[in-house]
Amino acid sequence: MIRFGLLGCGRIAKRHSDLLGGNHIAGASLVAVCDPIRARADAVAGKFGVPAHYDMDEFLARRDIDAVAVLTPSGLHPAHVIACAKAGKHVVVEKPMALRLQDADDMIRACDEAGVKMFIVKQNRFNVPVVKAREALDAGRFGKLILGTVRVRWCRDQAYYDQDDWRGTWAYDGGVLTNQASHHVDMLEWFFGDVVSVHARATTALANIETEDTAVATLKFRNGALGIIEATTAARPTDLEGSLSILGEKGTVEISGFAVNQIRHWRFVNELPSDKDVVEKFSVNPPNVYGFGHQAYYHHVVDCLENQRAALVDGLEGRKSLELISALYESIETGEEVALRFTPRLSRLGVVS
């Protein structure tokens, strides 16, 4: 049994605590929670009958915690992950792993030195339609990749950003590219591979925040394919979609829904008998499984820890999407095309003003 503690009891903690505390993850249990805001810690602790802590050092001193889910503001992830590593705890950290590449490197180094594993939460990789599309990619069914696009058209009104003073700030959160669209950016890079360069634009259209609520970008991949990112939290009055399109010389797949969880198009030049099963049986996540992506992700984490398997999204993999996001912000600031493998100069992401 892998015993988990939750560090941070804000909005995203509900999904993690319900899965771990509600016994939805075989081989895992929730043993303690921690948040400096006592009401938040007490609410989660009381629901699942576990101890609440308000001091991180006291929380990490518990010997009955094997792994910690770090669910704090993104700008605090580095300090918290490093503290967990020094305490000998494995770490599951919500996206993005950090806001600065140097911080990501420090986190990876700390976990390596402590001999603990770090898992970056990218639960959409476990969505059933995404798994099927990845199987088609690995089988070479797309042929030469031509164009990849992601669209994040979500609604986050001012009340959402006003929930916490860190939301929409450069130092602790970032904008739509860093927060809401980071999963989709990861999807694009996972399917199309290394990015050579990006060109991005952004604006703060509706929200009263420091960072952007709307952004567009074009990407050039090393394999010659092109990519498009469209991301906004200014859709009104409700969420519209979170989608991924994969266009190749031999096939096209579009996965849409709210969170890359429903097959809209599944077409290949060379059809297979199994294609009918994909459309009929695997086009959506199981509707009766709570938090399917996160649940599948935690099953993966437990399997990795119990059987010494490699993580699908470890620190190095998580760093790749952060580097891409950093390049997008650099392009936004300069107005120029930015090559990957660069050192940020003007990006304000993660910088305390």
C-alpha cells in the first residue's frame, strides 16, 4: 500500500482527495493533508477522516507518508517538491511542474539525489481516445505527419481568478498557456515530437489579471510538421472545447470534447477491422468512472512505485513541455520567432515583480 499525503487543499485537491481518500486507487491510501489555510485543510481531512496539518515541515516529518501529491500554486512547486525529496518522499506534482526552467532542473536534481521518483500529472495521456490515437501513431498509421492543432476554448470568469490572489500572476501561475492549456500543449508535443521554433501572440481580453487569457501560436516541428495552438479562457458564457487534431498523409484523427476525451473523427486511408471498435467502444472515456484520467494516472504511479517501472511523465518529460511554454512566452514578449533550446531573457513567467 502506497500511503499518500496531500500538500495543498485548494480547488484541484478535490479530484485527488476523492480518488485517494475514496478508495478508488487500488494499492493507495490517503493518510494526511496539509494546507496553511486551516479551513481548507480541515475540510478535506474531515471528509476522509485523516489528520490535518498546517505546517509543511511537520507534515513531511510523518513516517507514514510514502508519497506526496503537491497541489500548491505552480510558482511554489519547486520549493515544495525539493522539500518533499529531502524528506525522502516520492512526489506527484500537478502541472506545470514549475514556471522556470532552472527551477525544473533543481527539482529533477533534488529527486535524483534523494533517490525518489517524481511524477508530473498529465492525465489526458491516459484518456481512452488519446491512448488509441497514440497506438495508431506508434503503428505508423498516420504516415508522414503534416499538421497538429490544439484548441482550448474555456470559460474562466473574473470570479474564478478572484478565488486566490496568486491566480493569473506571473510569479505563481502564468496565463492560459501555462495553466489551462498546458495539458494540450503536452499532447501536441507528445504526438509530433521535438519543436524547432515557435511564434506566438497573446492578449488579456476579458480578465483583470497580469497574464494572458487568450493566445495563439504557430510551431515548427523537427520532423517538418507544423502546429497551431489556440487557447483562451475568454469563451463566453460557457466552456466550448479542448481538442487535438492530428493530420498525416495516411490518416486524420480529431479528439475533442471538453478535455481531449471524445473522438470526433477517426479516418485512415488503410482501414482496419479494429477501426469500427475504436469508434464504437473507445470513442469516449467510461462515463461511470469518476475522474477517469486522474484515476488511470494514479494507477500508473502506484504501478511504477511498486514494480520499479519508469514514469510516463517524469521530471525530464515534464521539463520538455515547460521549455516549449517558456519559448511561447519569449515569443510573445519579443514579437519574434523563438528557437527552442534557448535561455529566456524577457519572459516574465515565474518572476516576482
